[in-house]
Amino acid sequence: MIMLTPRETQITERVAMGMASKNIAHELSICEGTVKVHLKHAYKKTGQENRVKLAVWWRARSDKSSQSE
């Protein structure tokens, strides 16, 4: 099972909603560069190459967890 940190999870959720890094940074009160660092970590942990693939991965994972409830 892939374990993202709480912050990586927050950022990945927002990427899956289509938010830009700048908007994510503003919403979470962090620097845009910090968002990008967390995204790089999430890419590496999930094996995804970019934010679009990360968003697709997140949505598929979310769909699976909602089906098991």
C-alpha cells in the first residue's frame, strides 16, 4: 500500500480537483515551491510521471475505496 504523508495527500487531492500549484499553495498557506516538492515526492511514491497521471491515480484509488464502503 502506498503511504503518502498528510500534506502530500492534501496536495494530491487538490491536484485531482484540477487546482494549480499556485492556488494550492495559497489555500494551504505554503510556498508554491513547497507544493512542487511535495508533488515530486508523491510522483516518486506512486510511480506517476506528472500531475495528470497522479490525478488519475488518485481518482482510481478514491473510487476503489468508496466502492468498498
